[in-house]
Amino acid sequence: MRLHLCTVGRLRAGPERALVSDYLDRLGKTGRALSLGPVFEHEVEDKRGGGMAAEGELLSRAVPAGAVLCVLDERGKVMSSPDFAAQLAKWRDGGRQDAAFVIGGADGIDPALRARADLAISFGAMVWPHMLVRVMLAEQLYRAATILSGSPYHRV
Ligand SMILES: C[S@@+](CC[C@H](N)C(=O)[O-])C[C@H]1O[C@@H](n2cnc3c(N)ncnc32)[C@H](O)[C@@H]1O
């Protein structure tokens, strides 16, 4: 199952870029034997100041047809890492070819896009900057792959 990170804004060279790249590299290696990956990053930018609706349209276009749509939203479902790993495996074993993870911009995710989501995941009730959410998502995807592969990275 291919994994897509659909995000607003370019993550330029710096600590967040380094962390995202590191976790996605590791995910690529661990996920190969699990049919998780490759991972694609789709960064969208609305240069016309169209706000959340315009970003929502660009993000929608970045989501492949037929993909599982998972949005990141502080009002979403709080999951344990093993439950997240199990959910990924369920989608993969159910024959889904693509899973897209959408992180909104400064104003959040357009309600029309959010309404179409198969799942909304929360990293807690606090609001995080979208660049940090990208790092956290990349780490949780890598962690999920290690859980599914039985590697000792995840400990409870
Ligand atoms: C700065 S936040 C936008 C907050 C905005 N006020 C809203 O209502 O969504 C940017 C994006 O980061 C993600 N995000 C921020 N905090 C999050 C959390 N606790 N859990 C999951 N995603 C979060 C969401 O995708 C959000 O659209």
C-alpha cells in the first residue's frame, strides 16, 4: 500500500525537514517487506490567498483516486500506536492500494475535505504547528512499520 503525505507549505531545509526525511527513509526500508510504501510527499501551496477552501481543493487533488483518506485533526480520534499500526494493516490487507494522510495549513482542513475522510486522527487536544505534525506523523508511520515487523523499536 502506497503512503501519501498531503500537506500545506514547503518544508525547507532545517530540523523538521531532517526529521521527516529520516523517519520516511527508515519507513521506506522497514515497510518494504510489509507492503507498506513507498511514501510520497505532496506539498501544496496556494499562492492566490484563497485560504482554507483553496488549500482544500489542492489537497483533494493530491489524494490519489480510491485512496483511504485520513485527516490529521485535533478533534479526531486519539489512537495508541499499536492500534494505528493495526489500522494500517487492515487497510493494506483489505486490498487498498493507497492511503493518504492530510495535514491542514494555518486555518485547518476544509470541512468539505474533512467530511470525506475515512478517519480523523488526533495527536491530542492541543493544536500543533503543521510542520511538527508532519514530523510526528512520519515517526508514527515508521513506528507502525516497526510494530508490524516485530522490531524492538516500540516499547510499552
Ligand atoms: C496549526 S493547525 C490548524 C489549526 C486550526 N485552528 C484548525 O482548526 O484545524 C495545522 C494542522 O495541523 C494538524 N494538527 C494540529 N494539531 C493537531 C493535533 N493535535 N492532532 C492532529 N493534527 C493536528 C491539523 O491537520 C491542522 O489542520
